[in-house]
Amino acid sequence: MADPVDWALAAATGARLAPSGPHDDRADVEAAVRQLRRASERAVQPVADVTGLDAPFEAHRSVVVGRRAWVTSNVEQLRTATEPVADVLGGDGNRVVRAVGSRTTALQMGAVLAWLSSKVLGQYEAFGAQGRLLLVAPNIVHAERQLDVPPTDFRLWVCLHEETHRVQFGAVPWLSSYFTDEVHAYLRAVDPDAGSAIGRVVAGLRRGTRGSGGLIDLMQTEEQRAILDRLTALMSLLEGHADVVMDAVGPQVVPSVEIIRERFDRRRQQEGTLDGALRRLLGLDAKLRQYVDGAAFVRAVVDRVGMQDFNAVWSSPETLPRPAEIGNPGEWIARVHG
């Protein structure tokens, strides 16, 4: 059976193309790494206090990495995510594989991950058994300098967001398997006919991609779109919840939190010519909307029913917000709390 991606080539390509970070001397780099490790531990109690969720501290594992290590981790995450459905994506007779090729796919994947490696501040490894928090040191240092905010505050603020993701998955036993199952269902629904997929892209480009999720959206089947709607609602919840928590700790924990949020939001909205084009092409603008829409949902529900009753959202897959409810929190409250 042909593997749909040459994973070793994807990792090597991403690592080779990943841009270098700030050119600091060794002492400054080591000091930043130490402070990020301390910040990740300091974030544990404030997140527990705000969320009311309990995730065992012994499961807390944070790793400070560079851009190349982030690429390697994400190649492994993607490999784990797609492994159970490799027969769909990579059968010997599959026309997609014949048309594109595992090496070409690997080169494309590596190039995209290399570009993303300079954008991501932190990440929770949701797939596999690792369950680590990755803190991408060069990107955090670059961002805090660009924003001109206190490094100690900014590093803790970022760690609060990533710690919230650890708590979400650590305190909700079914969440990881549900997320993984949805991703697998999405991949099983892939259209094995390259001609059909390309035809949808061409038709979409003729209509214009405005309002779509970019090329990724144009290549989807109807079944995939339904699954992606559910995944988008889930990701909006997870990202919005983390954004709300990182701000809710207040100035007693992060003294410059209001300044950081204002400048960080402004940075999120700015698009350079190339960055903006790539984000639209890949559908990554939808990722930015997840923070805004998800945070608005969480704040609206917490304002009306309180954090304890908001936490009913973690009871089961049935209590997760449906796609339409992200934009209408009252519907979720009525459905879940009557």
C-alpha cells in the first residue's frame, strides 16, 4: 500500500525551509527558555481557578521548542491523525496519489509547515499519547518585541492560553477521542477522484473564493463540509474559551494584560501582502475568526449563566455547541439548560 505522504521528506523540507528566529546570544536564549518553563507552571493554578476544571498536574508537560522542532512535531501529529485512514488516502490504485504523488505532497506539506512555524506561539499536541504543550520560543520573543510589551507578562499570558487547552483535554476524558474520530471521519469522506476534486476547485475559482475557506474548502465533499462545520464549532469553542481564560486572570496575575490584548488583537488583524494572500488561499482566515466567534460565545454564556453552568458544555458531545449556536449563544443555553 502506497503511503499518501513521504513523511520523512515532509519533516526534512519543513525543517530546511523554516526561517531562523531572532539572533540572540546564547545567554539570552537560555534565559528565555527558563522563563517560559516557569511561566507554564505558573499558569496552572490561575487557569484552574478561572475554569473550575481539574486536570491532573502530573500530566502537565511543557516543552520549549524552536521552529524546526515545531515542524517535526506537527508532521508526527499529522501522521498519527491520518494513519487509520491511510488506505483511503494512499491505496495503490488511488488516483489522487497517482496524480499528486507522496513526494509532491510531502514537499507541499513541508513548505506550508515551514511558513506556519514562524507564526505559531504555542500548541497543545491533541493527537497521540504525548499530550505536550509546545511553546515556540523564537516566535514568542519576536512577538513580544514587535508588540513592545513586558516579556514576563507576555510569556505568562501565552502560557495561560496553552494551559487552558491542556486542561480542556485533560479534564474532559472523551474530548480527545471525539476530536480524533471527527478528523478520521472527515478523512474517510475524501473524494478519491482527483478529477472531481479539481473540478470543484475550478468551479469555485470561477465563482470567486470570497466567503469560502480557500482551496481547502473548495476541494471538500458535502459530507466533509458537514463534518468540518462541527469541527469548526468545536475549535471555536476551544480557542475562544482559551482566549477568555487568558484575559480573565486579570492584572493581579498579568499586570499589563489589557495592553497586551489590545496590541495583540491589532496584530492579528494586520495582513502583509504575502501573508494575507497565503492565509486566504489556505483558508486560515477562518482560524482567526474562531478566536473572535468562540470568545464571544463563551463570554455571552458565562455572563448569563456563570462559569459553573457554562461547564455543562464539557458534559458530552451532545452538549457541545452546534455550528449555528456559536453565533447564537441563547440557543445553546435554551437547549442545554432549558
